[in-house]
Amino acid sequence: MANQTRQLADLLAAAGATVITIQVNAPYRPRWAGRVPVLRAGFRLVPYLVGLWRAAGQVDIFHVMANSGWSWHLFAAPAVWVARIRGVPVVVNYRGGEAEGFLQRAGLLVRFTMRQTRALVVPSGFLQGVFAQFGMVAGIVPNIVDLSRFHPRAPVRASLS
């Protein structure tokens, strides 16, 4: 998901959009906070929320990269709600293989949050179908693949001996 986010941000910036990427796993400040369970979550969550709040005053739209489980509850949902409070439209770009199980457990909360968005996009027809089972309409935006990042290895010749 990090590579997809980076590539999308680069493409949007190249097209002239102002892009602000808010990192969900920024380094702990102070560093010692990273060694204290539970407390460290607050030391990461508070700066994240502040970053979202500030970004909402500078952009025209939030494009939220989302996943299942705690990642949804701690990072995606707060981004949607900050944008909603600040009057910024939101697109949720959901990626993750655990969508069906997650939606079975938390579908009510997810649907409530998703009603605050302008669109839900997923990378495949499979995920589109999963969300449809839970009453959510999703568009398909395929994964971005920057082929220039990949280089074939030189062919290996087998010798017959």
C-alpha cells in the first residue's frame, strides 16, 4: 500500500495537484515513547490527527488509503471524520485481503463512516463484490504499476555437462 500511495501521490503532483502525504507510522517523538506499549499509540495518533487537521485546511480533497482492522479504526476512519468536520470531500481507496471478515465484524461502523465519503474505490472486481455484499458501492481503480521501477535480470544460461 505504501508503494501504491507513493506512486499515486507522484502522479497527482505531476498532473499539477497539491499533494500532502500524512504518514501513519511517523517516527516516535520523543524516541523513548516507542518503547512504551499503549502509550506509544497516543504518541503516534496525536501527531497524525494534527497533520490531518492541518492538511484539511490546505487541500481540496482527501484521498484516504485504507485497510482492514485496527488500521481502519486508527487511521482511515479518523481521516474521514477530520475531513468531514473540516468540510473536505473524501475518497476512500480500500486495499486489503481481509475485507470480508472485517466487514462481517465491523460493517456497521464502516458503513456509518463510509456514508461521510464521496466515493469508495477498490483495485479489483473481487473487492467490489465484497463491499457490495455489505451494501457499499465501490468503483474500481486498478493498481498503479510503474514499470520503470522493474528491470529484468540478465538471462542465466544453463550449461549442459
